[in-house]
Amino acid sequence: MSAREDILSNIRRSLGVTGTESTRRAAVAQRLEQTPRGPIPARGQGSTATRLATFITEATRVSATVVVLDTAQAVPEEIARFLREANLPLALKRGEDARLAGLDWQAAGLDVATGRSDGADLNAVSYAFGGVSETGSLVLLSGADNPVTLTFLPDNHFVVLAAADLSGDLESVLVKLRRNGALPRTVNIVTGPSRSADIEQTLLLGAHGPRRLHIMVTLN
Amino acid sequence: MTLHPTTPDFKDNAHQALHDPELQKALGHVQHGFIYKRQSAVERLPEFETLRESARDLKNHVLQNLDLYLETYERNVTSSGGQVHFARTSAEACETIVNICKSHGAKSVTKGKSMVSEEIGLNAAIEAAGMQAVETDLGEYIIQLRGETPSHIIAPAVHLTKEQVEGDFRRVHTHLDGARDLSEPVQLLTEARGVLREKFLAADVGITGANFLVAETGTSIIVTNEGNGDLTQSLPKVHIVIASIEKIVPTLEDASLLLRVLARSATGQDMSVYTTLSTGPRRPQDPDGPEHYHVVLVDNGRSAMLGTEFEDMLRCIRCGACMNHCPVYHAIGGHAYGWVYPGPMGAVMTPSLIGVEKGGHLPNASTFCGRCESVCPVKIPLPKLMRHWRENEFERHLTPAVQRFGLKIWGFFAKNPRLYSFATRAAMTTLAWLGRDKGRFASLPLAKGWTDYRDLPAPQGDTFQAQWRKRQQEARR
């Protein structure tokens, strides 16, 4: 018998089942079809304004920095300000996302390249698919629009989140993901910048991923 | 990784651990860090208890239907362009992974943290096949340099001090300036980041574990704080996921439920920094990501635990809360347990996976204080399961003769309540009289195991049974 058949038949023998029971099959099919939710904490819920406030509180707690901008047009200037204040070069990598391509980077004095990262980029900007108020998390999708290497290789990661894409809980983002079609290769839920506490339980930022995560929430 | 468990030598291991000053210093961090952080996270979430109950029920539902969910999962991995391999044993799992690596002509393999890869001895198998295996989680990297195994399932280097890590980095990173300052943890972290960045970019294959496998979508989920799991899977041309069969959850919503209890129980975070859902290899338009995606599903004794008194253990989501709260773990650390899984979860898993003949000491090393069960996010009755192992050991006559004799004597008295009451009263009165001056004993015959480390208080007042009777009588009045 193949390993696969052996393991499945061992499981069935241990459970005392055959795998053909209609009640079990129906219960499994129903769960997969209806995707029931577990208890949803109240913390992320509330009006749009409350959810935004909660998102900012939670993201800040995990050492991300958050600014609220009136429009996406203000993003290049905000990134330029951040880089100048941190004494960093005004260079940036982005993907092909049309919402980023449409912004006037040059006017802000930024030198912007497009594509994946090979590890040499200090700064990158991504456009988030969604956000989660409950935990201050961002949800990013891999692909040409926002290459996954931009989320992990650069030292400083800038993320644009439209306020309209902010949800109270992860479950609401999952609904949107299913509506979006088949899942991309990776869905990255990012909660703050990279960190490690592996040496004497001392929490340090910037383990392997970005040392800084700067979130720009755009209202319009 | 340990292919040859030292679990049968648990007593000697524990004795050595208690007398290791560096280990004792490092273990102080466990006691104070983890417990306080978890408690704060739980207090911030009023729904936590309800979530634990839902998490327990969800895992029970999965275990009762594991065959069907595995089939669904396999189908969905395949339809998203990935490949699923089943492995009955450690050897089969290692062979499958080594063959995949070889078929891609791999020289260097990076690894995210994976306990099941420790269980099957994967690094040794990769190295034996002439390839280099590089652990990329900071803690795992440190212990790999030392040739050690993880001493904790989520904080593998928790047994080390920063001075020890500095020594290892100086010994191994000889290409760096010998006069550099490495006295602070941040300097150690920065150095490891630089060294490992090169390894990430050079790797041919990346191997990660999985916290959850989602049947609905054929997705594997990992959580990390460092981002090493993502660099491991997104840079090389091949991504291999290794996971044990009980990691399956039905839907993405179910994964979300477990995520809410996982990080809080583990590190006291609401969410780990990176939660990554991976489905298949890179899409045709993708500029990055692996071209091949494999999943190796390992049984290694788990299917035999289903339907037994140890089935509850398969709910475990490997958060480490049980060891973080265990007084025995606090005293001796993880290595004394002698195999891959330490602490209360290890005391139940180890005999299940390597046999009670070798692992029998572990379920005996517990006071049954119950803290592990009280913090377990999926409510595994760990003390009860350890007791099952003790019974199992006794029934199979594996318990030492002296211990069996002692149990028999106790059993004789316990079955004769009058005699029991008389004997305990007599013993107590005698001890109270002997210890009347100091109120405690610095040494007592047959009690060296206790009095070597602390005094035994002399009995005061009446026996427990007498006090209980009195209380009951008063309550009735």
C-alpha cells in the first residue's frame, strides 16, 4: 500500500469509520461550504471612525507608525518627508499597482524603480489589499502589483491603505478575498515591523524583515 | 535534532540541569517574561475564554473527520499547482524531502523553524546527502552553530545567555573583525541578519513548517516574528512545506479562530508579526516566489493516537504555554527532557512517539499542579494524559520495584480508611513533636530529594481529613 493509503486507512481504523459515512461527509461539506465564523472580538468593531482609531492604536502598539492622509496624492510627499527625517536616500521600489503608478513621485523628489527586490533596496512601497482594526494588521497580496519581496527585503516598508479597505476583523477581509477570486500565491498579514526576542527574551526590531513599517491611511 | 533520545536518562539530565549556573540564569527569563506577557494579552481580550472553547471544539471536529479533510486538502493543493507527499515515518519523510532537493540539484537549503523537522531529524538527512541545511530563525541558527537541539518549541535558544551567543558568533563568523563589539543583543541580531541575508539569497530550496493547513483552499499558513519564514519560502526556486497530519483546519475562518489564541498563548502578542498564507507555486505573472511547491505530510505515529485516551493531545497547536507555566520546566529547562518536545506537552507526546519504555520518566516528572491545562489554548487535559501514561507504565510492569512496593503500601492503607486515618494521625503527631522547636526539618530519612533543596515544614494542627470533617459538621449547623 502507498503511504497515502496506509495513513488514511490507519486514521479510519483508529476512528472506527470507513470514510463513506454520509453524515460525516455531509458535516464536512457543510463546514467547507458555509465557512462558519468563530467568536469575533468586539474590540475591532464599531463605526468607521472608531475602527480607524482602533487600527491606529493597535498598529502603534506593535511599533508601526501610522499617518492619516486626505488623499493618495499626498503619499509621495509623506514618504519623502519620512525619508528626509530619517536621513535616508530618496530612493524607492514599487510594484506595478496602478494606484501607485498614478502618483507623482518625481514632484516629491523621489527616485522610484519598479519591480521585485533582489535585496539591494533600502525602501519600498506597497498598496494593501486590506487592514484589520482588531490587531492593527495589514493584508497584502503577492503578485506583479505588489511583489512579496518588497514586503520582506527592504529595511523600510511603506504601505498605503485606503480607509475604505479597513475592516474590523480578519473574517471580513476573508470575505473580500473570496470575492476577489482564487487566492494569490501568498496573502501576507503583517502586524508591525519584524522583530525577535530569541536572545535573552529581549525584544528587538528588524530581525530579518523591515526595521520600520510606516502605514499611510488615505481617506479619499 | 536528536535521533537518539536521552529521555531514559531524564533523572541524570535533570540533576545536571539543576546544577548548571548558566542554564539557571537563562531560565529566569522564561519564568518572568512569558507568563506576564500572556496574562496581559488575555486580560485585554474579554472573549478569550470563549475563543478557547471554540478552538477546542474546532480541533475535535477536525480530528473526528481527519481523513476527509486530508483528502480535501490534498485535492486543493494539487489544483493550485502544488504537490502533496505522504510520509508514514521519519525516514520516509526525510527521504522524500532529500529526493526533492536532489531533483533540483540543490546545494544549499534554508529552513524556517519547524518542530516536526526536528522530530524526523531532517537536518542530518540533508547534510548526509551532501547538501547544506541552514536554520534561519535566530534562535534556531544559534543552536545549530552549537550543535544543540531546541530547548523550547517556540524559543529554541531560551536556555542560553547573550555571552554564550557572543562566544559562538566569534567562533563561527571568523570573516568579521575580531575586535567588533558584541556585548549587546542588538549587535548580535544585526550580525546574524547580515550573515543570514547571504544564505537566503543563495538558497536553492526553502523548507518551512506549517502552523495550519487549510483544507478549503489547499493553503499552508506559517506565523513568524522575524520574517525568516517568508524569505525562506519566497527567494529559492523550490518551497517545501513539512507538516504533521493534525495541522489541518477546514476553512480560512477556522485558521483565524486559532490565530486568535495562538500568539496570545505563545508570546503574549495579539498577532505574530507575519502570518503568511501560501497557496501553490508562483503564478505566471508573478515577479517573485518559488516555481515549485511541495507539501510533505508526516504521520509518524499520530494516526495511531486517534481513538485512544491520548487523542486529545492531537489538538495541540504548539504554542508552548504549557512549558512556559510549568514549574518543572522552569527548574530544568528543555534539554533535560531528552528529545524534541519538552514540558507538559512533551511529557505526553514523547511516550506516544518513542514509546513509554524510553519516555516513561517524563509523565512522572510532574506535581500535577494543573497550570499547563489552565493555560492551554485548546484545553488539553495534560495532567490527565500524564496520569494515563503512569497507569500504562504501571500496568506494563515498567515501574521500578521500589516504586511499585511503595504504591502497594499506600494502596493497602488507602483501601482501609480507618487504618489510613490512624496511621496519618500517628505520623503527623510524631512529626509535629519532633519538629516542635524549629517548626521545620532540614533533613529527614527517605526525604533527601526534598530536604536537599528546601526545608520540610513540620505539621501543625489536625490532619486534613479531621479538618475536613470539622468543616462539614460546621457547615451543617
